[in-house]
Amino acid sequence: MRQAAGKHSFQRNPNILSLQKAKRRRQRAAIDQKWRCASNVQDLEQLDTFHRAIRPYLCLAQVFGMMPLANVLSPNPQMVTFQLRSSGTCFSLIFLLLGGVKTIRLATKLFQGGINAKNIVGVVFFSSGMIICMNFICLARCWTRLIVPWTGIDIIMLFPPYATTKHSLRRKLLITGCSLGCLTLAEHFLYYASNYYNYRMQIMHCQTNITDIPFSGYMKREFADIFEMLPYNPIFIFYAFFLNGTFTFIWNFMDMFIILISIGLAERFQQLANRVLALAYQHVPDAVWHEIRMHHILLCELMDLVETNISHIVLLSCLNNIYFICNKLLTIFTKLRYPVNYAYFWYSLLFLLGRTCAVFLCASRIHEASLLPLTVLSMVPRDYWTEEVQRFSHQLRSQYIGLSGLGLFHLTRRSFFGMMTTLVYYEFMLLQLDAKSNKNDLPALCV
């Protein structure tokens, strides 16, 4: 049986030469197309690169004073540069100036009325928004050094022998961004609906002689820091809503940006892993292992470059989310007056928890995808365990691949569940304090 099997395995195939020639033709065509894409902008525009997928979000960020880049819509990533003397930079500086004035006004009113854990949240929200904006301006300065090598790796991995994904990267980022955007708009709408309903009910119950409730009264109370200095007219009404919405966008965009970056990186590591997984139970030449290892080195270098440029944003995102989650939990036992108040509170809390969970889970996929080739390497027989396989295995085991917050912690499932455990412990402490407290009644409506 063994002799028959051996004879059959080495039986001459008359089509072997034609198959090899066809394979070489496909390889040459793929190489030629790679070089054309590297030099031809029109061909580059047709590829599913991360630069092409992230462009709409960079344009949206510029509307709100973030990522002041020139030529964002250019198909060539080398043309996307930070320019100090540009309209985007001027708009970012104007936004920081106006945001600084609003933050100072809120802080002044807060110090005059007294500070506690509940009323300081507004100052923290606007202060952190300005810090986030400044961090993204710093990121814009080195965006070209990040996106150009990323596009170079995309060009390599969008052609055979790497398999194409079922859904394009652009589609994945579009679905993710639109979903988070719709959820953010719903939260923002519920915030205004809850506050306006509170104002309307207070006027109806406390000032019974008023039949027509003016909207201007709500605006002057909601944006008291603005309309105490500026006249009430449509221009400044738009300014008040736009400034408040901008800070909300900045806070949500930071998490969304980390999620989009994570999806883009995990996609490439998954492609490399799929190529290695397809080689399971096969005799693989050293030249193939060498090529895979070199491509893995390129991905690791890209990962280090991304980590260097956005690790401070990751740290800021986690600190920001933890603070606001704790602040929400602090008021979880506070009685609310109307159903719309409960709707806003629980929606905003669940959305914040879900967004934080999405940041950790999407980022953890990078590390998980980077470890997948080890399953194939562990099945390589001793006779085929060459120096290239040894180097690749050591490369996979010795380096941690993933996003972190300035190296203090990594965005993994374990760290996420550790953070959730801490928050649950914090919630149990609040339950005990609430059981001892007798202040469960609603405050007086007419004060």
C-alpha cells in the first residue's frame, strides 16, 4: 500500500508546466498592478485602503475643529498634510478659544455656587473636550507619517496570495461610523428633550398665570453662560447649540476613532493569519515563510507607529469614560420626576457602557488576530521546522501586539472585564450607602 501511494504521489502530471506558467503570469500581473497602484493615483483610488475608508471621518472631524489636514479628499495619502497656515487650523484655534471662554464661565459660576461631585461634571466635560481636541491637532501634525506606510502595507495585502475579505474595509467603517453616529444623535436629542420637558413642567406648575411658554426662557436658562454676555438672536442660538453639539461630537468621536483604527489594523493582521492558516498540513518552502515573516514585521512596525501616535488618546478615552460612568452610577438611585428623564438617563448610561465595551473589544481583536498563526506553527513537523519557522515563531511570541494607554494597560478583554469588575464593586458600595440614606424624596419643583 505504501509503495502504491508513493508511486501515485510522484505520478507525472502533464498539465504541471501549464499550471506553473499560469501561476507565474498571475504573480507577474499582481506585481505589475501593485507598482501601478503605487504610482498611479487613479488605480490607488480603486483599492480598499484604510486611507480611502477613513477619509469621510477626517472631513467630518474638520467641521468640528479636529484634525486640521489639507487635501483630505486626495486619493494620494502623501498629499494629506498638516498646514499651520490653513483654514482648518484657524477654525481649530477659534473653537479652542470659544471653548476656553465657555469653560472659564462655567468654572466661575461653579466656584461661586459651590463644588460637589454632581455639579462639576459640566466643567469636566468641556475641559476634557478641549484636551481631546488639542490631542487630535497634535495627531494631525504626524498623520502623513502614519497613513503613508499604512497605505503601502495595504497595497501589499490587497493582492494575492492574500485573500480578499467578504466585506470591504470601507463598508465596515461606514456601518460602524453610521451606527455610532445615529446613537449619538439619539442621545443628544434625548438630552434636550429631557431638559426642555423639565423646564416646561416647572413653568406650568409654578407660574400658573403664564399660558404661552416662550422657548427663549428655556434657552436663556440652558445656556445661561452664553446669553448673559450675548444678545438673544438666531445667530447666537445657533452658536449655543453648535458649540454644545461640538463638544458632544468630540467626546464620541474619540471613541469612534479608536474603534475605526482597531478595525483597520485587525483586518490586516487577520489577512496575514488567514494566509498562514491556509498553509496548515502543507510543506511550505522557506521562501514563503520568509515573505510572511517580512510582512509580519511590516505590520508590527505599523502597529508601533500607531501606538506611538494614539496611545495618549487611548488613555484619555478610558479615563474619560470611566469618570462619566462613575458619575452616572453616583446618581443611579436619584429619583427622577418624569419618564423622559428616566429614558435619557438609562439610554445615556447604556450607550456609554456599550461604547466603552466596543472600544475594548474592537482593540482586543488586533492582539487575538496576531496570535492566530501560532496554531499553524505548532503543527509544523520536526523535519520541516527550519530557521525561518523558528524566527517567525519567536517573533510572534516575544512581542505584544495591541493598543495601550501609554503602556500603562492594554486594550484587551481581560482589562475590560477587570474594569467592569471594579465598577460593579463601586456600585455595591453605592447600594450600601443608599440603603443608609433617607434622602430619597424628589426636590421641590417650585423653588
